[in-house]
Amino acid sequence: MNMADEDRRLQEITKWRKSKKKNRVTKLGDTVKELMDNQISPRQEKFGTVVETWNEMLPVGLAEHCRVDSILNSQLKVLVDSPVFVHELRLCSPQLLEQLQQRCPRARIKNIKIIIG
């Protein structure tokens, strides 16, 4: 195959790809709905349940100083506003983790990371 043939073949492939992309027009609303149904809603359901459960389980007086920040790689990240409450939360975190694992198994939380924030 000579250089001219290779160039012609490359142009045909490029033209074919461009024509395929034009035929794949989708409505923005359909794309957003698919994103919500397949990505955001399942994550929000899992995260919302964990946050709700977390707030129910916290000892009295501790909830106002702690908030769930994220769930990533099986780790629940909790922000605490004072070192005093970090210490208190660390003391009860093994029991909280066990209860979270029982009440929110879909979240698959294996660790609680407590940081000041």
C-alpha cells in the first residue's frame, strides 16, 4: 500500500467516524435523566441513609460537633469541630462502625476517618 492509498483510507475512516457521531444526537434531558438514574440517585440513596443512620447513632451532644463529609473507598470521613470531640468520637467509633455495617450494609464501610474540619 503506497502513501496515497494510506491517506485515502485514513480520510475514509475519519469521514465514517464523523458521520457516526452526527447520528448519535441525544437530548440533554435524556442524558441528565440517565445520569440521575444510573449514577447520582444510587449514590445519594446510599450516602443519605448513612448520614441519617450516623446522626441517629451518635451519643447526645456529639452530633452537633460532627458531620459526615464523604464515603470513599469504603471509608467514612467525618469532620469534627474540636479536638475534644475527636477524642470522644474515636473512643466510640468501633461501636459506631459496627452499627453502621449492620444498618447500612450497601455502603460497605470498613473504616471511619475522623479529622478536624
